[in-house]
Amino acid sequence: MPELRLDPSLQRMPLLKDLIAQLTLAGHREKEIYRTKDAFGTVVVREYDGLRILSFDSLFEQSAMRVDNPFALVHDYTQVMLLALMFKEPEHVTLLGLGGGSLLRVLHKHCSQCRFQVVELRASVIRIALGHFAVPNDERITMHNRNGIDYIKDVPANSTDILFADMYQAYSMEEFQSTTEFLEQSWQLLTADGWLVINFHQLPEFDQPYMQQMCALFAEVVCCRTSSENYVVMCGKQALAQPLTAYRDSLAQLEQRFDVCLAQSFARMFKLRSAGSNAVRANSNG
């Protein structure tokens, strides 16, 4: 058998054992700080490069917090959800799904007169959010360890100004969040000029019954694609008095108030409107 001769450039490559050592060292930068299991699966808290991360039975991050700045919104979709505050200054907010409490933490700090109803299916997630993610717990916040599906059936109509819906399992969105029944019950829950804000991993097709019902129920439906390819959909019970472009001053105030850059997200916003039996996309920032 002829002698095996390595190309000189290959001889300079790190040995396999060296690569393994480097990867092992890199892995040590991630530290698991808490793990528990409940009837719904595993919940894990890890820290990595200054981030504290909540995850369930998957590699997907349910929530992330900067340890040195808990009020900085890490995930782009949570930043985009704030855009609803251009259209409505809430006195009462309902959050379906707590996770690590990123949105609650920031809204509680910057909306000092607002009261919050927080609905989370898993008691373990509530404990972890309070114990590991600096989630506030005072008289302005009421925590409900309940299924959001049942909660919105039971609460009084016209009782909340903004409903943030972010109900996710380990691998996918809670199915109820993508039903017309959910839209109808959310509409009932909101005040006369209230807004429903939904986080979607994938935007439903415009010609599907769900989107048709959304446009039939709500006078205003605004969508925004995030940099992570999620979509945030904002549904208002009253039509906006002005085109989206007229809200640039409100955008600037929102950015200053929450110390976050939202201009690129604002530029990606577009309206949906109902035309006959079809939901259609309107011009961007129309």
C-alpha cells in the first residue's frame, strides 16, 4: 500500500482531539442553572454569554434575558409587539403566556399606571419567572395559573385594553390561538378601542377562514414581519384615524420611552383589509 502523504495545508489543521477540546471549552460557557419537570414536560434555565435562557422540551428559546440589563428585550418579536402602544396607551393589559416574562417586565416598568392580568398554564413557569427572570410581583399584577383557553371564556367583556397572545408549547403555538373562536372571544374581552396582539411563527394564509374572520371582526388589522421571520399581528376594534406613516412621532416617543430601536420594524408594517370574501394585503405603511 502506498504511503499516505497529507497535503501540507492539511498538516497544519488542528488535530481532532484539539477540536474536541475547543468545542468542550465552548460548551462550558453555557451553564445550566435550573431544571424541573412537570406534567407538560421539562423546563430548563441556562446562562450563555450574558443571557439567561428559558426553554422547554426542545432547543427553541421560550424567553431570554440579559443578566446585566433585564429590561432590554432580547427577542425581536417582543420588541415588535410594543408597536401596538403607538395606537393605544393601556390602563389594563392581559398577557396569555408568561414564559420568562420579558414583555411583562418591560411594560410594568414603563407603564407605571397600568394593571396586568397574566395567564400561564404551568405553575413551574410562574415560579421560574419570579425566581430566575426578575419578573415583578406587586399589587398591579395578578397571576393566573390557568389555561388561557378557559380564562378568556370566563372574564368579563370589555375588560382589557391590550391582549398580548403568546401561548406556545415546546415545539409549536397553542392550537387554540389559531382558531376563529379565539378571535371572537378576544374581541369580546377587549375594550371598545382595544387591541389584540398575536405572535405567529408563521403567518396564516390571507385567504384562510381564520384571517377572513380576523378582518371581519376587527376594524383594523396590521401585520409586521420580524427579523427572525415571526409575524406579529395587531388587531384593533376601531379603525386608525390616520395612515401608518402618520404615527412616526408616536414611534419616536415609543423608542425613547422603552430605549429600543423600532424604525426597521415600523417600516415593515402593513395593513390587511377585508374585500368581499378575501383578506388582502394593503400597501406597506398605508
